[in-house]
Amino acid sequence: MATQATKTPVVHEAHEVDTFHPPQKMLDKHPSKPHLSGLEDYQQLYKQSITEPDQFWGTKARELLSWSKDFQTVHTGTLTGGDNAWFLEGELNASYNCVDRHAATDPDRVAIIYEADEPNAGRNLTYSELLRQVCKTSWVLKQMGVKKGDTVAVYMPMIPEAIIALLAIIRIGAVHSVVFAGFSADSLRDRVIDAKSRVVITTDEGKRGGKLIGTKKIVDDALKQCPDVSHVLLYKRTGADVPFTQGRDWWWHDEVEKWPAYIPPEPMNSEDPLFLLYTSGSTGKPKGVMHTTAGYLLGAAMTGKYVFDIHDGDRYFCGGDVGWITGHTYVVYAPLLLGVSTVVFEGTPAYPNFSRYWEIIDKHQVTQFYVAPTALRLLKRAGDHFVNSKMAHLRVLGSVGEPIAAEVWKWYFEVVGKEEAQIVDTYWQTETGSNVITPLAGVTPTKPGSASLPFFGIEPAIIDPVSGEEIHGNDVEGVLAFKQPWPSMARTVYGAHKRYMDTYLNVYKGYYFTGDGAGRDHEGFYWIRGRVDDVVNVSGHRLSTAEIEAALIEHHAIAEAAVVGIADELTGQAVNAFVAIKDSNENSDVLRKEFIVQVRKSIGPFAAPKAVYIVPDLPKTRSGKIMRRILRKILAGEEDQLGDTSTLADPSVVEKIIAVVHEQR
Ligand code: 6R9
């Protein structure tokens, strides 16, 4: 295939879309060459991954992972049955795969490049140092009574100890449950209780964008209602004077001093749980998505290798937080499994100024960079003059978490990458474990805004949501589902397997349902349109409208609440809330502020509504269903396109809501 940075205009849906081939300059600066020779190579391997999955995955699992006991059966189970299991009878340890094997062959190789919130305050950790730290921390956890299969909660900022904590947990066969350190005490409490965690790992404080975050205080608040938590392991990040509960709280530095620098890794069955990660769905409380050991690790290693073109000696920088799936798979697992250096960045792209990412890339000679479009939109708006670094080693620029608009894609390619790095727009989810629709760097031609083609083992289907039938052929639109199981798919929702079945596998029998709308263009490229359920995506953070509504209703003044996501220039989507209050005599300005505080307190600051409209009533059907569609139309200024409102119990509320929205804007 052609490898020039040529742009071939092709016609798609009556408008022109440029196709970008892997830039020649990317290949020129490559330390060797991409793992595949080109698109045909991909097509051939892809075909094998679909027609002979056992052979394909069996070979890759032995190639990329180290096993203490080989597996006999590559795969059993079906999507209909919800009982998929991979690499049965096999045994391995995730921390051994991420650390020991590299520490043994090249002890001085850098594993973690810690870029602290303050520039120049960071440090590097080699693989042998990482192994020592992980082992000591494993000892500490064991002394706290953590056993194989127990879940340990981690509530930490982006510092090396967060990664050490995860690796220490899985080394002894326990399961990590990371809670994003931007979540409130109430959210942390719910997750600790649901996962039955008895040990929590945290810091005295966090530091981000020059601001201090009272991590320990939040943990203390959360634990007031978690009587089963027996131990808190506390890493001293800032040295602040924080409350300390004798007998429950333990200082990290005091404890690790006591224990030796090696502890054998616990051999785990392939299907033993590796971690839980809570994520929002369309209804109810957040779900504890469960991933298991071998399949998840293989997905991370495979996508690291092929999507990001990781080679020995690379320095990989994913800007995601370890509190989300992107941080799990692409800050921790993919780079460490492949034995390269991973940048752990504590700060924000705006501190001390908008050049921070680009300076980090220069300083550490980063080869792959991976971030969400929301950060790119912010940086693009700040101005091109902030992008004043050479970034000479950069080969791959990844995007994740939300659709990336064509003009942001082009800015990323031209201004950040100087047309010398390939953009990979990677589509995936907490539940898929690793990238599922994505270009392979150095291999796949790309179109701005399209996540391009399926990864190995992923067989996408576009389904007509009305008939439930698969739509074959190209140039089609519908909802996105997958037809075959893949190794890194989530196995269950912790303690709620029926919910797992109903959310993902029972919607369209025989398929995994993503919850996203998508199109397949005339060349078979996929275009992700966004969620079709009640999930909103704010700055790449996944939130459910139901969750925010539940938080609002906790406020004594609120009778009813309806939350919708609307398009927002900076954050992709923004949360807007409509509330009906119990007593219309209360001061609405004061109330609106209280409602926002309520959501911040109950979920976290990132979930706070951008606007709150106090309305006399919500648009409800006679059966009591809130018609959020109408609220969305009103906010979009499409009052003339409300559609059928005849099913409303009281159609006159529509005019009243329109009046409130107009008045407040
Ligand atoms: C990895 C992650 C998953 C949802 C997903 C979709 C959206 C993710 C995307 C994308 C368009 C991309 N999403 N990647 N939309 N293009 N490249 O973000 O996981 O937090 O579980 O969110 O994010 O809507 O369904 P998660």
C-alpha cells in the first residue's frame, strides 16, 4: 500500500472525506518497522482471527504472555450464554508479566517515568526498583489480611505508588477496585461497600494543577459508613497534617520498611478476576465491571503492540487517569506488559501553562501519546503558539473516549504531530477491556472522525434498532454490536450477572451490544456516533442521567428531576438538569446553587450540571415516563420540531418549560 502522507479525497455521504496514509516521516523515524507490513497483512490476520479464533488467540497468548502453566483450551462459551472463558487450565500472574520478566532480562530499564504536578519534581523507576517496591507493598497487604480473591480499593492520584499499589494487589492474587480520585465520599463509599473491600489505599493529599486535594479527608468521610474496612494504607504525598485513626490507618513508608524486597507471585487461573472498575450505565447504580486475568492482559498487550506500534525502547505516554479504564489498560498494563517505559503524569494539560503535554513529550522523548479529544479541544482553543516543542520521537498520537471532530483531528495531526505521527482514533469501552475499533499505527489508512476498522477478533454488526435485525453491506447506519466474544471482554457485573446479561447480551440475542450508534461507510470504515442510551459523556467521563437525577432528588426541595446531555463546545457534552421543586416560594437562585453542590457532593465535581432549570412540571406521558427527548429539543432551540406531544399528560407544560429556558439564557 502507499505510505505517503498523501490525501486522497473520497466521496462519503455526498461530502468529501480525506484519507490519510501512515506518514512517510513516521516510518523514516521508526526504530525498525511496524509489526505488520501493511493493510493486506492486517486483512489476512484479521480474517484468521475471525474464522480460526482459537488458533489465532492461542498463538498470541503464548507469544505475548508468560505462563507458569500452559493452557489446554483456548475458549469456551457463547455470547448468548454469557459464559465466555479463555485459556482454561492455564496459570499466570499479572504482576510477574508486567514486572518480573523485564526486571530479569533488563533490570535497569526505566519502567515508570513519573512527571509530577510541578515540572522537574518527578523521578524515574527502573523495572528492578519497581519489582522491589511492588513486592514490599504486597507483603504489607498480606499482613493486613488481604487474601487471594479479596478486593482492595484504591483511591489515589496519578503517582507511581498508584501503579505499585495495583501491581502489589494482583501479585498476591487479590483484585483491585480503583475509584477515580475525583469521586466524592458518597461515591467512594458506595463502591467500597459494593465491592466488599476491607482495605483502602490512598494518600494524605493529592496535587493537581497546583491545587491540593484532600484525599484522606474524603476517604475518612466515606469510611464512616463502611464498618467492614479494617485497614487504610496511606502514602505520604504532600506531608500535610491529616487525621489518623490508630489501628486502622498505616503509613506506607513505615510499613514497607519492615518487609523484604521479594515475594513470589501467586499463580492465578486465567479466569480469576483481575479487577473491578465501576462504570455508569443507563439505569440504576454504577456497575462493577469485572475483568479476568489472562484475556484482559492479552487484549492490553495485543493492542499496545499493534494499535500503538510499541517497540522495545519506546516511551509511552497516556494522559488518562488510572481511575478510568484508559488509565488501567494504557498507563499500566499495555506498556508494562510490553516492557517499555510508561509516563505517569500527575498534573493537568493547563498547568503551569498550555504547553505542558508538549514539554513532557520533548523532555522524555515520548514515542506514543494518547489523550481524550476534550483535552485537545482545550489546547487547540488556547492557541497554536503553545505547541512549541519539536517532539522529534513522536510516532503515534492516540485519541479516546469520545468522537473526535475532523477539525480537531486535523489540528492534532498538523500542529501537534507536524504530519510526522499517525493519528489513531481508538474506540472501546470499560467493558471491552481494550481497543476494539481502531487503526493500527503504521498500517491502517485513516479518515478524520472515523475509528476505522475492527481490531483482531472483533466482528462488528450494525443493527437496526427498530427491527433488531442486522443490516448487512456498506453505507449503513444503526447501533453497534459485536458478533463474537473476544478475550478482553468483561465477564460479568460484580454481584449482578443478570444485569450484565440484560445490558450487553440479552438486548440483541447472540450479540454484544455496545450502547453506541454507528455507521459503516462505503469502504467498511466505522463512524461512532455516540451513545443511544441515557449515558452522557462529559470530557470523556461517562455518566448516566439516572445517576445524576438520583443525586438531585436527595435534595429536600426537589420533587422531580430530569437530566439530559447537550452538545458542548469544550466538554463534548454537558449536563443540563430540569427540576420541579416542592415549594415554589423558595428563592430559585439559591436553590440552583444548592442543587449543583448536591451533585458535586453526591457524585463528584465533574458531574455537576452546567445549567439547572427550575420548571413547574416535567413533560411526562400519562404513564408517568419523562420525555427527555422534548427537553433536549427545547435546549437545542428546536421547539418547532418537538414531534408528537399528544401522549403527554399535560401538553401545556411544554410552553412553560420553553419560557423558563428562554428567560434563564
Ligand atoms: C475507553 C472509554 C465508553 C464510551 C463508548 C463511546 C465513547 C470511547 C470513543 C468513543 C467515539 C471513540 N467512546 N472511545 N466514541 N470515538 N474513539 O472511554 O471507556 O469510559 O467506558 O466509555 O465512550 O460512547 O461507549 P468508557
